[in-house]
Amino acid sequence: MTNAPSYAAAYGDWMRDPATYWAGEAAGITWTKPWEKIFDPDLGAFGQWFAGGELNTCYNCLDRHVEAGRGEQAALIYDSPMTGTIRTFSYAELLDRTERLAGALAALGVTKGDRVVIYMPMVPEAAIAMLATARLGAVHSVVFGGFAAAELSTRIADAKPKVIISASCGLEPGRVVKYKPLLDAAIAMSPHQPSACLILQRPQALADLKPNRDYDFDTAVAEAEPHGCVSVLATDPLYVLYTSGTTGKPKGVVRDNGGHAAVLWNSMKMIYGLEAGDVWWTASDVGWVVGHSYIVYAPLMRGCTSVMYEGKPVGTPDAGAFWRVIAQHKVKVLFTAPTAMRAIKQQDPEGTLSRDYDLSSLEALYLAGERCDPPTGVWAHELLGKPVVDHWWQTETGWPITAGFRQFGLFPFKPGSGGRPCPGYDLHALDDEGNVLPSGTTGNLSLRLPLPPGCGPTLWQDDENYRRSYLSDFPGWYRTGDAGVVDTDGDVWVMGRTDDIINVAGHRLSTGSMEEVLASHKDVAECAVIGAKDELKGQTPMGFVVLKAGVSRPEADIARELVALVRERIGPVAAFKDARVVARLPKTRSGKILRASIRKIADGENAPVPPTIEDPTSLDELRVLFGG
Ligand code: COA
Ligand code: AMP
């Protein structure tokens, strides 16, 4: 574990001697067998950490705290304004539920290496399901509840789970989202069939259970024998988390057990400045990597109390909801996405509602998921009078690439910057040929291999796609897909993606997958989807379609059908609400659609006519559409 007194010393320690540095980080974890090689370059796509070592992630999150006498301490606080419930689980209680669910899964035949898909709303059982799967040495794959049946089905087909754990419903403001019909439809579409489903019945909408396949979650847990921890290799997979890639097919990012445990345990102290017993709240969803790492694994690994919130920043019941949760549970550090702060700011610009609550417990606000726009960062900083830290990472890395470090003292506040690289990351901006650019020059943000522990070592059963997607453009480097700049102080500014991924309300989405859906409509000849600027969500998808010759149906009808189709195929999370019919799309002479020009026009920016454009007048219709 790092005891370095400053950021420079810690970063320098790692640079000089990574093996000793990582051995120190791993000392906070309970291993059942020590590693043989701290790094084995011959494993996986670029090597693997702690090769030969064994541990159990669930043991490190639960059992060891109970064995150390902290069983009565709160592990998880479930706070749900959606149901009017607050429930606290001590470490001992959380362990009891987890070992029973592990027993129930084992009774259904789940063993080490088997996959378990988890499709659940923000209920404690979702965290328990993750931990129980980890306890068995099995591999979970959590699917975000806002995805539609087809997306769930793709993930089931790829992960091939033995068991699926789901709930009868999720709760969104003003509507109950019935999960079970979505699950049934997803299974029906999938070539792979699970042997069993465990369904948590929520009173807001009970689900019909299919005989001999579906079992009631609570009954199964109540009847199960507690199951112990199964030791796994540090390099064995803990989970697969699917994320948007540059095609319609999501990428199954694999997380291993050993490196993940070591870096998450350390990050709670080094980055967020927390110790065992501190209350921590990540306002995200277990379906995203932020939820995996910082609602479930890292805080529990460290022995903190993690708040799990089923609600929104606004409307549940008002824009004071976050301040209420902080005050009520004495949260020390809050981690959320900038979009949540923008939502609060939009409804309560003066922060009047914050004055109703005692926020003295709060020591810092951490933001990630999208770049925090400076006005929002400054607003939160002035309102709370506490440090606001933007930090940058992605599903693939599993923990921050850049951050501010409370253990070492935070860097001066630079709104718009994502902080400095965490020890373990040798980060540079590269030009398109892979040359390192001088500081202050924008380029492809890339990480020199090997990636540190915790970062996804591969894609699920697809090393080749991992190499192609991340390692092939710049040999010896991992390409993050983000463009940005490292300034002369070493602070990193992440400016946006270099591929077709957009970020909507902190949710990572692929415009390519939306285009695939639009293109499947019978009247559409060609299409483009771009991420246009949005005051609240950062970006919002906007579709442009050219109709097939001879189609004379009302354009408004077609646009409505396209919006419905994206919701049906991808899900409400795509937030696709704007489809426009145009006579033609601007293209290069080689036929490539000029999406960047479309986006600039939609954002009201100056869009110079690219020299490669086939027909310069093709931009005029768009300019008229957006009043330019
Ligand atoms: N299950 C089912 N539907 C869901 C869902 C879930 N788990 N999560 C979101 N949805 C639905 C929403 O109800 C909404 O549906 P609608 O089109 O019928 O209104 C749609 O998906 C889009 O959701 P979202 O983009 O989240 O917009 P919103 O208007 O509901 O809320 C915010 C906007 C800013 C309040 C919300 O996005 C938020 O709290 N974001 C926090 C950021 C976050 O958690 N980021 C994760 C990465 S850190
Ligand atoms: P996800 O994999 O869903 O976590 O999304 C990762 C992507 O979100 C990154 O590649 C960035 O494009 C963006 N992102 C996340 N955090 C930040 C941040 N703090 N600043 C800028 N972009 C961010």
C-alpha cells in the first residue's frame, strides 16, 4: 500500500519499480495463495497481473470484515425514495444473504467459471447477486435495466449464463417498468437458454413465473444452505460488463479478480480519502462500471458503508433529494455524474433546497462519466464549499485513469480538467501516427502498455477483438478512444471521443448501433446519427434519414416510428427522441457521411465546407433545418 507523502512521490515510486509498487497495493487484500509472478507478459492480450495468486473477491468484501469483528457495522444503506424505503444491512447481514444466495445458485448448478446474468433495478439484491456470484467463483454480467429486450438478448447470447437473476419490475418516476416480459422476450430471442431464472418479486408488479425455469428469489434464498467462498486465480474473470463499442455489437469487457481487488481497495484511500467505517455514496446504477466498482466492490473491499440509491437527482421528490441523502446518512464523499448536478442546478439554480439540510459531513464531490463542463463544476463548488473533483475513466479500465488524490492533497481546482494520471498509467496524447505529442497539444489519449492491474485484460472470449479495438492502432499503446491534452502542469483535459460513441446523461451509447436500427426501417435508404449538444444530458442523439425513392408517407409518421423503433430495440436509455427526414446527407466523394459537419450545424457551430465533400450544397438543407 502506498505511503508516499505526495502525488509526485507515489507516481515516481510506481514509475521506478512497478513490481514493488503493485506488491504494496496488493497487501491490503487477503490472498488464499500468493502470486507466483507479479506480472506475466505471456498471458492474455498484453500480460496479466498477480499470475498464479488466488483469492475470493466476495471474501475480501464481506467475510473478512465480519471475522475482524466489524460484523455490526453498516455495509449497505438502501435508500429508495421510489418506494419510501430505507434499509440498512450490516456486514453480518449482507454476508448472511450473500452466502444463502450463493447456496441457492449452487443448488441450481452454478459452479466456478459459469456465467450469471443479472438484470435488476437498484435494489440491494442486485449487489447481493453480484457478491454471491463472485463467492462461487462464477462470472456475473450485469445488464442495465434501461436496455430493451433485444440488447439483453445479445448479452445473454454472448455470455451464455447458466442462471439469470432478475426482478419483476423497476421503478422510474411515473411508471413501473415490468422487467419480466422483457426478460422473457430476451430469452425467446436468444440462441442460448439459461437453465433457471431467479425472480425477485417486487410488490409494485408481480411477475408470472414459468414452471421449471423461474424460481422465486426470496424462497430460493430462504431455503438455501449458506455457501462458502471458492478460491479463484487472480487472473480468473470476476465479471463481464458489456459496453458500447464502435459497432452495434457491444463489447464484453472482462474484469479479473486479483488486480481489480488490489486497485479498488487502494483507490478508496488514495483517490477518495476514505477508510473503513466511512460513509460513501455513488449515485449511479449497478448496471454501469461506476456502479460495479464504486457502489459494490471498492467500498465493501475497504470496509466502508455504501449508500445504494433508487431514485433520481430531481423529481424524487425534488432537487433537494441528494442533499437529503447526504445529511440523513452522513455521507463523507459523493460520487456522481455531472448530468446529475446539471439536473439539480436547472431546477434549483440558487441551491435553495440545500439549505434545508446539514451537509457538514460532506468532504468532497467526485464527478465522472462525462466531462464536467466548467460552469457546472464551479456551481457545485460554490454551492457546497467543498472540493469538486472531475476524474476520467471508462468501462475498460474499471478505475480512474486520471483523478485528484485526497490522500496526497488535492491539486488546485481547474474546472474542465480531469486531474492527473493515477500511478500505474503512463498517459500521453499521440498524433495519428502514434508519436508522443508535446504537452499542450491535443491528440489521441493513449496509455503505454502494460495497463495497470484492474484494467480489463481482454474482451469476453475475444482476445482478437480486444487487440484490434484497443492495441492495433498504436503498437505498444492502449488507445482510450478519447481525444485530449496533457498540459504543462500534467493536468489532463479530455475533450471528447474520437469514435462514434456519445455520452448521454453519463450513459455511453453508440451512434452506430442506433444507425443500424434506423437503417432497418423499411422506408429508410440511408441514415446518420450524431450526438448533439444538450443542456441537461451533455449530448443527445439526433437521427437524420433519407427515404427510399417513391416513399410518400407523411414524414412525421416515419419519424415517430423511428423513435419508437430505437426505444424498442435499444431501450429508453438511448433517449432517442429526434428523427428528421432530409433529402440527402452530406458525404465525401468516396461516400463517407460527414457526421462531424452535421453535428456542428446541429450545435449551431461554424461548419466549414470540407474539401473532400461531394456536393457542398448538401449542407444547405441542414443549415436551414437548424436556422443557420
Ligand atoms: N430502467 C428502465 N428505464 C430507465 C432506467 C432503468 N434503470 N434508467 C433510465 N431509464 C429510462 C428513463 O425513465 C427515461 O425514460 P423516458 O424516455 O420514458 O423518460 C430514459 O430511460 C432516459 O433516461 P435518462 O437519460 O437517465 O433521463 P431522465 O430524464 O430519466 O433523467 C437525469 C435525467 C440526469 C436525472 C438522469 O440521467 C440521472 O440521474 N443521471 C445520473 C447519471 C448517472 O447515473 N450516470 C451513470 C454513469 S456515472
Ligand atoms: P463508460 O465506459 O460508460 O464509463 O464511458 C467512458 C467514456 O466516458 C470515456 O471514454 C469518456 O469518453 C467519457 N468520460 C468518462 N468520464 C469522463 C470525464 N471525467 N471527463 C471526460 N470524459 C469522461
